[in-house]
Amino acid sequence: MRTYELIAPCHFGLETVLKKEIIDLGYEISQVEDGRVTFTGDAEAICRANVGLRTAERVLLKIGSFQAFTFEELFDRTKELPWEEYIPVDGRFWVTKATSIKSKLFSPSDIQSLVKKAIVERMKTVYHVSWFEEDGASYPIRVFLMKDTVTVAIDTSGDSLHKRGYRKLTSKAPITETLAAALILLTPWKKDRILVDPFCGSGTFPIEAAMMAANIAPGMNRSFAAEEWENLIPKREWYDVLDEAREAVDLSVETDIQGYDIDGEIVRAARENAKLAGVDKLIHFQQRDVVALSHPKKYGFLITNPPYGERIEEKENLPALYRTLGERFAELDSWSEYVITAYEDAEKYIGRKADRNRKIYNGMMKTYFYQFLGPKPPKRNRPD
């Protein structure tokens, strides 16, 4: 079967997490760059990556890469690529996004229109038609320019992969599903360990953790653009991958995953989201202020995204809120705490310097993932 170069974009700073996920799926990495990981795979890989990757934003099918310093070069080199091998004569294609960093060509709208025109001219020549109805499957195209190197790819995912299909109701400043999953994977948390989010909002951290615990593939309950690409991916590939994912689910797993929020409406929304994700039986949600945070057991994990004061009036409350979080964490016996926040004084008011601190870009916002590490639990004696 034909192999392709596939590009998986992710949050800046989380490339190593995505790289491990791709390797665990059984695919070979060809390149790791800021915000994206490139790997090789066949048609089945496109299906498995879309259904199974928790931390990728989307899966792109790379068509080609070249240097372009002028719009004439961009047009000519784009036209040279074998678009007819990917887009059928009735395919609906458009350049959904163009980004340019440190390149001479920097106008996204001009890049988009020129790339579309070049593809049309190529396909006119190959298909011997002067007009394309574009009433078939969708082939959204993305263009990246980095230091005058152009990469063009077709988006196999359609909607971003963070849209799992379960989050119908959100809190004021939700964390995306892909980012939440990546942060959990950065910790040593496992399904037999306690996990508590005292600022759970719409429930993303607890839900993503429960999906991992039950081995629920993140893309099981949504659709993808490439499902309609019967010229490239036989339908049976999708059916096989989804059957494999369904067979792997284990809802009998025992968990201790809890989510608290001070807002009762938000807690109800979190419960509804967990139900849509199929993990409502694995999570305990409760309306509770961080002041009341406690747990009788040892070696648990706090993983949370507390408020960080996007409005001026909220900023005034942050010292007290983070101080309370630090005090309640200090009362937990041998726990670890993981906090993602844009609040620069988080460590100061939590009252302890983080053992590790990772800078992560949440969109254009610079955030910090503070990691306060507790002791490891003693190893359990394995039965003979």
C-alpha cells in the first residue's frame, strides 16, 4: 500500500508527547519541529492517527515542500505538484489556511488565492476540463511558509481533533481537550492513581483522564474529512480502525477521578459532558470551593487549570486563590500537583517553587506548567 508523509500539528512545547503517541501507534517519525511532528504511514495510518491521537490538533497529508521567494515561484512550484493523485475531478478544494513565518511572502490571503489558482491550472491540464463543479468530497488545503520554505498539505481531519464531540457545554475559559490530554500524559498519573481537579470547569481534565483509563479513543465518536476520500482510503479502513477502537474500550476499570468547581451550573455541564463522552460512571463531580479541598488517601494527583485573571477585577483575587490552593495542597499526604496557568506569581502564592516548570503556548498565550512532585508510592509486591 502507498505510504505518505503525514504532519501532525500540536501545541508548542508538547512535541515530545505527540512524538511518543505516534511511535506507540507504530509509525516512524521523520521530523520534529516547533509545533508539529512529521511521520510516515499508509491509508490505515491516516485513519488510526485521526481516531487515536489524543494530543494532535489535526492530521495533514503532505503533498510537497519547496522554496519560494516570489509569488511566481510559489505558483510554479505548486503547479508542479501531482495534485491529481490526491484530488479527483469532482473534489471540492480550497486553501483553508496559510501561515507565514520569517518569509518574504507573508500575505495569507494572497498566498491562499495563488495556491488555489495554481492547483486549478494543474488539474485543468491533467483532467482536460476548463471548469470544476467541486460537488464531491472536501479536500481542505493548508499552506505553511517557514523561512521561505513552503509546505503544502491536505487536511484529513476537517474539524480540529480537539473537537471530540463530547463538549457541548463549556465554562468561561476552557482548556482544549488536546492540551488537557497532553498535560496529563506529561505526568506519571496512571488509571489506578487518584486524580482531582479542584477547578474542573466543564470537566476536560477529568474526562480526558477517564477516557485514557477506559482506553476510549478520542476520535471514536466524530467524523473526519478523509472519510469521504474513497479515491485514497477504502471505507473498510475506517470501519476496521473503529471496530478495533471499540473492542479496546474497558468501562469496567476502577477509578478515583474527581472534579470540583464552585459554580453549580458548570458542574452540571461537566456531568453532561462526561455522559456524552461515555465516562460519567468513572468520575465524581461535585460543587465545592477550593477551600474545602481534601482527600483521605495518599499519593494522589492534582491536575488543574485555575483562573489566571483575564480581567482586571479578577486579578485582585488571584493571590488569595493561589495561596488557598497551596495551603490545601500542603495538607494532602504525599500528593503531586500540576498547574497550568498564565499567572506569573503562581509559585509565589502557592508557597513553593515548582520542581519543574514547562513553558507551553496555549494558542498565542504563554502559559506555564508548574510541576510540584510528591514522593512515589512504594512498589506493590507482585504475585508469584
